[in-house]
Amino acid sequence: MYQQILDPLFGSLGWSALAASLPLLVLFALLGIVRMTAWKASLIALLVALAIAIFIYPMPVDQAVLSATLGAAFGFFPILWIVINAIWIYNMTVATGHFDVLQRSFSRVSSDRRIQAVIIAFCFGALLEALAGFGTPVAITTVMLLALGFSPITSAVVALVANTAPVAFGALASPLVTLASVTGLPLADLGAMTGRQTPLLAVFVPLVLVGIIDGFRGVRQTLPATLVCGVSFAIAQFVAANYVSVPLTDIIAALVAAGATVLLLRVWTPPGATEQAAPEADGHGQVFRAYVPYLIIIAVFVVAQIGPIARALDVVTLQFSWPGLDIRSPEGKPLSLVQFKFNWLTSAGSLLLIAGLLTIPAIGIRARAAVSRYLGTYVQLKWPIVTVMSVLAIAYVMNASGQTATLGTWMAAVGGLFALISPILGWLGVAVTGSDTSSNSLFGALQVAAAQNAGIDPLLAAAANGSGGVLGKMISPQNLAIAAGAVGMTGREGDIFRRVLPWSVAFLALMCVLVYLQSLPVLAWMTL
């Protein structure tokens, strides 16, 4: 058994926080400065996290290693399980030519590649985030952008930056469901508060995407389309989160934004030099079959949420304590992080696998070819798999040893200014784990406790954890690895990291200011 100590180094929370930050500093330094490949950097950072846990905290060696194995297991299931099956479906559509038809379908919406990129990365990516999350939209939209003719690094950067505003409500609001469970706050209230923060990001993201592609000139030339896309998404996200359905928020927002943009493009054409010749026309049947895999995904996920069916699928779920792992809080209470939930039928990855099996006859691919593509997907993602499992192992070692709690407690000691840095905790959590869901589970309860001590609305701080977390998504090593692997840039994750880091920090600063002002009378009306 190991009982956490939050100030093991000289009895000082500050010195202990410095030691606890070393795994993160090493990880990002290796990625951004040394330019080491993500899988190697994550393995080295894992050794640092283990060393800090064992020699500084001090955590028994067996407990430290077991927490790493639990994190690695969680990295594969459910996170990689989702990505692998999503990429498999995509690979089957490529093999049958249906992806090319889908690509031409997007191209016919506008002949301007900048607008195509916004629709694919932002609108379609938001729909994928709403359905699956956990890296799926980055993996698929990165390849779609590459097929449009963008360079591999531009495709990766655009896909990563686009995967921001929808993340808090991703995977049918899994991050908020988790946040509600660890904080005891109502899901509806958390969703409503988040829906008063992330829509502001949505207004700016389409403009930034065009800026990445074509600079200020492109932003100016496409401003009507990007504003319509961003503002319509923001309004729909706010309305859905506050008055319709928290789990369906991103689905509604993505469809509304795409529809509004398409309607605008029927009466307005952006000027500029990125226009392409109109693609060849495909028959209505071909276009429909190209969309069938995604319609199947939507149908499977919707059906799986129906009460009786959801309960039936959940009957076979296994939940157990990780063998040999016994972690206690500083107060001596057992921690829930030792629990592993193997929901092998209700998991988003399993639902994607079911959707993939239904897709096989729908798109006419041979069973042998489908199996071959499935096995090939594991080969394609071998290094991202190592990276993701290593990063989640780091997160679990830091969380189990108390390193994460040390950092959070140290940051929460600023009193009334906590609202200003509250989103940074969420950002940090997602940067490490690659998941807003995991970040909310790490820091959700801490946010509430710190907010209560600082005299801040706990609901505001809890929501800020998820809203700030979405901005760490683009710099998380596992997402960098997924994006790099999808476009053949494995080993160059550091190059992508340096391109997305400024946007991550800039958006984070905006969110910090927004949340701080919401804690003051200036914008307190937004939280009522």
C-alpha cells in the first residue's frame, strides 16, 4: 500500500512541485528542442516519472510500475481502441475508392481549398469528435487535408488546431460526464457553463485555420465564410449545451455550422488564388455510398444510447481493481484511479468496430481485404501506439504517486487569482494525457476544492478545467503522434509541436482571461 505525500521534498510544496514537473519538462524539451521522436521522448519521460515517484515521493517500486501498466492499459483501451477502429474504417474507404468520392463531394461545396479545409477540419472534424473523440478527428481529417494537396505538416497543424472548440463535448460529452462524476456537480449545469466558454473559441478557430494556410490575405478574403462557420457553430453550441442536450451538443453544432457555410457558398464565392478546377461529377448513388460509413457510425452510436439497449450492452462490462495496486490519498482513503473499466461493448472503440463490420458489406469490400486492412492499421500506427501507451503510463504514475496533486495544490494556493490559472490546470492535464476526459478525472475534484477555498464558484472552475483542457489537445504527444503517423511524418512530431504551440498558448491566454472575468462582476452575468 502507498499513501500519497504531497510535499515529500524538504517538506516544501514548492520544491516538490518543481520535482513533479520534471517529467513534463523533459517530455516537452525532448519534443520541442531536441526534436526527438515522440515514442522515444515519451519512454524517457516515463523513466523520469518513475524515478521521481520512487526516489522523491517515495513510492514503492512495485506500486509505481503497476500504476504505469494500468496507464498503458488505459492508453490502449479505450483510447487507442477508438483510434485504431476509426482509422480501419477510413482505410477501407480508401481501398474501395469511396474516400475519393467523399473527397470530391467536399470539393464541390467550394472550389477554394481554404474553405474546403475549414469544412473538413472544423465542421467534419467536430462531427467526428462528437461521435468518437480520443484522436479520431485528427487521424481522419489530417489524411483528408493531405489528399486535398496540402503539405503533410500543414495538414497535421490545421487538423490539430481545429480539434479545440468541440473537444469539451466530445465522444457524446464523455469529458463532462466524467467531470460530473468526480465533482458531484450536475451534468446539465456543467454542460451549460462550458457552453458559455468554448463557443468563444469556435468564433476564432476557422479564421486561424485559414491564416495557417494562406496568411492574413486568406483570412481577409474568406472572412464571410469563416465568420458564418464560426459564429453559427458557437451559437448552436451555446443553445444546445444550455437548452437542448449536452451529449448532442457537438453533433448539432457541427451540422448547423456546415449547413450555414454551404448555404452562404451558394450565393457568395471567396476571391483568391487557391481555387481548383471543379472535380468530376459522381453519381448520386456513389456519393451516398461514400457517406454510408459515417451514417452507419452515427446510427450505431445513436442506437447504443437508447436506454434499454445501452443497459443491455453494459451488462457485460467488467470493472475491477488493478491487481496488486493499492493507492491511498493523503487522508488515507482508497483512490478510484486503481479501478479499470473494461466496457468492451459500450466503448466508443467497440461501437466503431461494429460500425466497421457493418460497413464491409455496405461499401462492397471483400472480407479478406477488410481483415488485411485491419491488421495493416496496427502496423501503420505502431509508433503512435507506443507513444500513447507511454504517455498514459506517465499520467498514471504522476497521478498515483501524488505528483499531479502536488502540482495542482501548488497552483491552487494563489487564492482569488485561481480563476485566472484554473484553465491552465486543464490544459496541463490534457497536454499530458491527450484526453479532456482524463484531465477532468485528474483535476476536476481539485478544481472544486480550490475554488471553494478561494471563494470562487466551483461550477465555474470545474467547467474551466474542461474548457482550458481543449487547448492542450493540440500539443499532447499522443495527438502529435497520431497526426504524424497519419501523414507519414513519424519522427517529426517536434516540428509539428513547434507549429501548434503558439496557437495553444494564445488560445489558452484568451480562455484564462475569459474565466477570470467571469469570476468578477465584469462578466458574471454570463454564468447566471
